[in-house]
Amino acid sequence: MSVVIIGGNERMERLYTEACLEHGCTRAKVFTKPSGEMKKKLGAADLYILFTNTVSHKMVISALCEAKKCNARVERCHSSSLCALRTILKNHCMELSRGN
């Protein structure tokens, strides 16, 4: 499963990536701040996670547009904590293992 994380804390990028690997996500991209042509960098992913408290509106719009193109799931979370990310990943990994 591939994951794209939009928002969050810049200092926690490595922790976000490690949490994704713990849950079996082979590819994880983290974008904590806007950087150039973000639409081109997002790529196709299975799950888009938006930390809505720490992300700009423009980044959310770009992510939602790309998620719609590749028919990906989108999860919005107000908190950008590591615990919140682990909960999201746990829930989505269980859904995928059940075949939903």
C-alpha cells in the first residue's frame, strides 16, 4: 500500500515514514509544506492522509484533486500526532486485509 501524507509537523517527517513502514506501507511520501509543483510530486497512492490543522488550503485542494484522479481513499484528521497517524493506518490496513 502506498500513502501520501499532507501536512503535519516538519520535525516528525521521519517518524511518519517509519510508522507507515511499520504498517506495511511500502511507499510513503510526506509533504509538510508546499514545494514547487506538488501535483507532479504526489503521484498515485492508495491512501491520502490530510492533517487539516497544519496544512494550507491550497495543499488540500491539490491533494484532493490528485486523489480523485487515482481513485484513492482520503482520510482527514485534525491532529497531526503520531498516535493519530498510527490509528488511521491501522484502520485502513485492517480494511484492506478484509477486502473492503
